[in-house]
Amino acid sequence: MDLKKLFGYEKKCVVITGAASGMSRSATELLLNLGANVYAIDKNPIDLPVTEAFEVDLSQKEEIDKVISKLPERIDALFLCHGIAAFPGQELLVQKVNFYSQKYMTEQLLERIVDHGSVTFISSVGGFGWQSVYKEAVELINLPTWEEAIKWYENHPKLIESAYVFAKQCLESYVTYKCMSHEFIDRKIRINAINPGDTTTGLTADFNKSTSPNGDEFEGEEMISNIFLKSWNGYAASPEDMGYPMVVIGSAICSYMSGQLIYIDYGLTSSWTSAALLTESQKSVEEITQETNN
Ligand SMILES: NC(=O)c1ccc[n+]([C@@H]2O[C@H](COP(=O)([O-])OP(=O)(O)OC[C@H]3O[C@@H](n4cnc5c(N)ncnc54)[C@H](O)[C@@H]3O)[C@@H](O)[C@H]2O)c1
């Protein structure tokens, strides 16, 4: 079996953001090894032998519009991976970087994505519980312009208080809402997200600082470890643990997969779901188990 053919990236056009570092950099390295022509975008310089690299601040609509005009007319796979941690006072910036720019780029580039192409995002376990804001997220998603979205954010300060969480919840709502919408399904364009757990990347120090109420990196590291690692005596993932599965999801191997939020967290969020189900409806879970056993 020819593995490169199985992935289906050879000589295909791939656009990927956030490629200077972390998960997206790992994904880009694999895409290059699989023979893709990679157009990579980041606000920082990209030191990989991609077809073309663009240095762009993706929080700025004008800069996004400029780079979009330079991207190829035919795109086989789009990966949206750029992201930042949330510091106080940067709530709106986090919405723009971690969600709205990604929705905007997807929709601006959709016409260029081939039939049976793919769009894949990096969301986060931080978006767990996205269902609780789904209606608000869909209201935002349905606003037709960038400017209206910014106004919407300004009118909903409470919602964006948990800035990182809300942006990732919007991303997960977007995948769920759009997978069967006409613009995607009529042309069989697949749309999925990976939801990584704690991963050691260029963002680690910022996540640590932003998690601590005092901005103390070591306190934040301890807090993150308590939430994401302690319960399973776990360890942080590597960028490849996330970047490589993401490349698989965008590839021909997953040609029947769409609308999925793939948690890559060693099962941590499944254990949260299990605990919630057992606490809230223990009786009915027992009944279901009994029925299954009979
Ligand atoms: N590291 C983790 O523990 C973790 C966990 C869950 C989800 N994530 C998500 O994974 C994605 C990838 O992040 P990473 O952990 O690999 O971190 P990283 O910092 O190594 O990579 C993120 C990249 O995004 C780029 N970027 C940030 N803001 C940008 C902007 N305005 N314009 C253009 N590029 C910009 C950065 O320059 C960087 O190269 C992010 O969306 C992040 O939210 C990370």
C-alpha cells in the first residue's frame, strides 16, 4: 500500500495557519513529508520549506483580506490553528484570534475549496460544555459581517468574560452548526475540529501565567496540572500528538468524517462526562445498565 496515496495530499494545495510553532508546525512538517504544497500563515516567521509563507496578524480583517488575495484559487485542505491565551483586558482580541478570524477565513475561502475538500480547526478541551452557549454562538455565527460581529461582542461583555472558553465554544458550535449546511454539504466539504488537552507548545508559558490569578507562571502551571493531569497521573502531550492526528482528519483517510469534535486528551473529558451523568441521573443510568444486562 502506498501510504502517501492513502493520505491523498501529494501535490495537493493545503493552507494552514499558526504554522510557526507548536501543533500547527508539527502538522506542517508532516504535510510536507506527505508531498503537499503548503501555504503557511503566521504572525511570526515560519522556518519550514513551505511553498509560500506569509507573515500576517490574523486578528486584523484588513490583513486577512490581503493574504486571502494572495492565496491559491484552488484549495484542497484548510487548517485553522492559530491561537492565543487570554489575559485580562484582551477579551475581544481573543475572540478575534481564536474564533472569528477562523470563521471569516473559512467563509472567504470556501468557494476556492474543492468538492470533497476539508476544513479542520484546532479547538480545545477548554470548549467542553459548548452546548450551554450554542444558541448565543449561532446568533453570532449568523451575523453577516465582521463589523456586526465586533458590535455583538461589545454588547455581550458577560459572555466573553471567560474569553478563551467562549471562543473555543463558538468554534465547536460552528463545526456542529455548519457541517450539514448547504454551503458545506452540497459540495461535500468536510468540517471538523480537534480538541487538544494540555500540550507543551509555544503557548505553555502564557497559559500558565493567564491561569494564575496573580499572573504567576509556577502557580498557573500547578493549577493546570491539577485540572488536566492529576486525576489520571498524566503528562502533557507533545505538539506531534495533536498535529499528526489533525493531518489525518483533514486527509482522504477520513473521507467520510464531518461535523466531529475530536477530543485528544487521553479520555479526560469522557471521564468528566461520565462523572456528570452519574451525578445527575444515577438512577436512570442504573436502570439503563440493568435493562442492557437483562
Ligand atoms: N497548548 C495547549 O495546551 C493547547 C490546548 C488546547 C488547545 N490549544 C490550541 O492549539 C492551537 C495551537 O496552539 P499551540 O498550543 O500549538 O501554540 P503555539 O503558540 O505554539 O502556536 C500558535 C501559533 O499561532 C500563532 N498566532 C497567534 N496569534 C496570531 C495572530 N494574531 N495572527 C497569526 N498567527 C497567530 C502564533 O504565532 C503561533 O505560531 C491554538 O488554537 C490553541 O488555542 C492549545
